[in-house]
Amino acid sequence: MSGTATAGRIAGCLGMLVAGALTGAAGWLVVGLWFPGGLLLALLAVFGLFLGGRIALGTGYGVGGAAAGWFLSYVMLSVPRPEGDFLLGSSGIGVYVYLLGGTVLAVMCATMRGSLDRPVSAARSAK
């Protein structure tokens, strides 16, 4: 599949942007509630989103759209409110691990090689 920009691919990227923002907002809030379990659950959800975007669009553009929405949710949740407090507090290490882990997962999924829809054969040699 080539990397040309078609109307379907652009719509898919916009859909991944919205899905990334929703998944990111839910993940940021879960990390703050349940530290060890919430962090693992949020990282698994982000990995599924990024891998699903990669498979759905066939290129790294799906991961890019999802990662942009995921990071946009972090920026929007870390902006101070008019009362002077933050919705997303950075009191624990879980927020930083989620930020770094999500970034690593996005890069890992975006830089995958090969087609993901064909089966892998052990008889065929890698070139």
C-alpha cells in the first residue's frame, strides 16, 4: 500500500485523531486513579490504538493521527483551570511513565516494516 493521500486515508487519520484524544483522556485519568494497574491498562489501550491505526491505514499515518490526538489530550488536561489548579496533576511518577511509554509505543508502531495482513511463513527466507 502506498503512502498517497486519499480522501479515505485523510478521514481515517482524522478518525484516529479523535480516537487518540478520547483514549488519551481516559488513560490520563486512569493513571491518576490506580497507579500500577491503571498505568498498565492505559499503556495497553494506547498500544492497541496505535497498532490498530497502523493496521487500519496500512502506514504510519494512522499511528501519527492517533499519537497526535493522544498528546493533544495531555496538553489540554495539563492546562491550568481558572481556579488555579490542574485537572491532570503530576504528583506521581505514573504520568511521566505513561508519557514516555506512550511515546515509545507510538514510535515502535509507526516504524514497523512490512505488511501486517499477510501470514508469516517460516519457510520463506527474509531478504
